[in-house]
Amino acid sequence: MEWEHLFDDLEGQLAAEWEAQRAALDAESERLRIAKLSLRDRLRSVVDGAGPVVLELLSGDRWKATPQVLGADWLGVCAEGDPRLRIVPLDAVQAVGVDHGMLLSSLDDHASAPALRERMTFGFVLRDLARRRIPVQLGLRSGEAMHGTVDRAGADHLDLAVHDAGEARRARDVRAFRMIPFAAVLWVRLASGTADLLT
């Protein structure tokens, strides 16, 4: 009888040690998985949740906004009270304010293959805007905002024909031309059109 108690006790201790080791391995595996997540990975679930967030930009601008679409290196949002899509390069984002539930759900594994629009780069979107001749407003890191039409977009910059808001790009209405590095752009707001342009 004493041997049976001893073996039962040893089996219980061994099972408890195995369970503790398994829990430690699971916890370490989860820490490693989270360590590999990028901001973009987490924003994917924020866009899927379509709840409002507070988007804080490097300029100090703060928008209560609803995420609409996520690209390879940019986020498309509609700010509260404005249905026009704003395209924000991810490197212009200082912080994304979310509720606790959205914060935790953004840690979930979203391993599905990205949609085609999620592979579109900021430059690709600007080239499409140039092709469509859609007037835009650019917010620059300097704090300046410019209205105009993107004439073309290179690898790391765009050419903007500067004209008044609400005007079409006509040669007589263009006041200036600017070459603007992508790194100087905080956001691009479509002057007309809604968020479904890229969604």
C-alpha cells in the first residue's frame, strides 16, 4: 500500500511538472509570436473591426477616425464628420488610440493571405490618383497643407500641380509645381470621392 501511495504521489508530481513545463513553453511561444507582430499586422484587425480610433500623427494632429483600408505601408481612414478618405503613411503615425478590447484582439493571429489592396504601396496609390486626376490636399510635416493634383509619382516622391481647392487641374489655374518627397507627407485627403475608392 505504501508503494502505491508513493507511486501515485510521484505520478502526480510528474504530471504537475509536465503541465508547468507545457504552460511555460506555451507562454514563451506566445511571447515570441507577439514579438514578431508589426504595427501593420495589428492594424489589420483594427480595420476589420471598423471601430473608431484616435489617430495621432507626428505633427500633433489628432483625429477621431474610422479605419477603412490598409495598404502595404499606409492606412486609409475617414475622420469624424468627413466622408473623404485620408491616406496616412504608417511612418507618419505617432500613436493609435483604441479601446482595451480592440487592443487585445489586435494581438490575435490573422494569418490569412493579405488582400491585393494590402499589397499596394503608398507610391502605387499616388500613381493611381495621378492617373485618375483626382484633386487632393496634402498635409506636410512642416505643418503646411497644399491643394492640387498629383501629376506623377516616382519611387520616393510626387509631383504636385498646386491649384485652389475645388478647382480642376487646368493649366491656367495651376499656380506652382512642387516635387515632394514621400517622407514629407503626413496625409493625403481626396478632395472628392468617398472612402470606397480604394476599398
